[in-house]
Amino acid sequence: MDKYLNAQLQRLGTDHIDYYLIHALEGAVWDSLATLGIRDFLDQAKKDGRIVNAGFSFHGLAGDFKRIVDAYDWVFCQIQYNYLDQQFQAGTEGLEYAASKRMGVVIMEPLRGGNLGLPTPPPAVAAIWAEAKTRRTPVAWALRWVWNHPEVTVVLSGMNEEAHIEQNLAIASEAQAGSLTEEELELVDRVRANLQGTDAGGLYGLRLLHALSGGRADSQVLRFIQ
């Protein structure tokens, strides 16, 4: 592990990393790393200053997420979270659990691979959004739903155009925890219910399951897409 860390530091041209992420953990991967001495590695790297803050990203089951949170003195974690994935992987339960441990929580996939931010949503979804007193784009609804949670520290959104950066900055400048009304949250819930079973919901979940498990069935995902 030291070999990899030292190579990373050399490539980055620095002697330390402020926020160091152990990537793509799930139950079996964590158990393997624990056996290999990941805790001692992190302790030593923090002691000698090569790592300042240690965290992990997660792609597994909620029960394993809590177990990993409790297994080390983490500063932050990174989880997939959006209004479709409230009960998928770490989910809302994991978000709240990590925050209760005073961990920073970084959100990835707030737009679910772009599926929740399509400029022209399905007609049934567009009709629901049209009921809102305050009109927003699908991107704005999805990002503001994530930012509405006080447990969220940082939201990561993939951007490949300068216009996307400007759009996301504009949304972020207005979004605050607890800023969505009950009526607006109800609209999001109705959109979520409509999308489940569509390509933005079920088929996307199946593609993700296939990528993560090599084709093995996962009861959590199957429950999610039903």
C-alpha cells in the first residue's frame, strides 16, 4: 500500500494529499483490505503526514456501509445518492448514519448518469414538473433535492461543457438545506414513482448491477426497480 501511495504522491508532485479516498469499497473488498492491514497503513500515512484526511467511496449494501463507517476513524465518505436512489446502496439511511458520526458526505451521481437531467423528460414527468409554482429544469430539481439534505457536504456533478459549470453554479447559489417546500418534495416523490420501471429507473439500475456484480443478481437492486 505504501508503494502505491508513494507513487501517487510522486505523480502529483506533492508530499501529502489532503483528502485521500479508498475507492469503491463494499463488504468483501473492505474485509480483504482489513486483512491486508489497511487500518495500520492509514494510521502510519496520517502520522507521517502523507495523508491528512482519510475517506472512502462506496458501492455496496447499506449494512456493509455502516460496518465500514464504524471500522475506522474516517473523516469523509462518498456515496451515490439522488431522488431515485434513496434506498439503493448506502441510501438515505447511510447518509444520515455517516452524518451522525460527524463525517463529511460527498455525493456522486446526483443526476444518475445524466438520466435525471435530460432537457426533455418523459411527457408524464414533464407534466408533473409543470405543476410546480416555481419552474425549474430537471437538473435543478435533481440537484436541489440532494442539496435539500443538511447531511450533504459536497455534491459532485459530471460536467463536460462550460455551460454546465455555469448552470450548476447558478443552482448551487440558490440551493440550501431545507429550502424545498413540502409541496415540492411531493412533486419529486411523484416523479420518482413515475420513473421507476423506466429506462431512467429500472433499466439503468440493471445496467449498474451488471457492471458491479458481473451479472450476479442483487436482491436490493431487484427490490428497487420493482
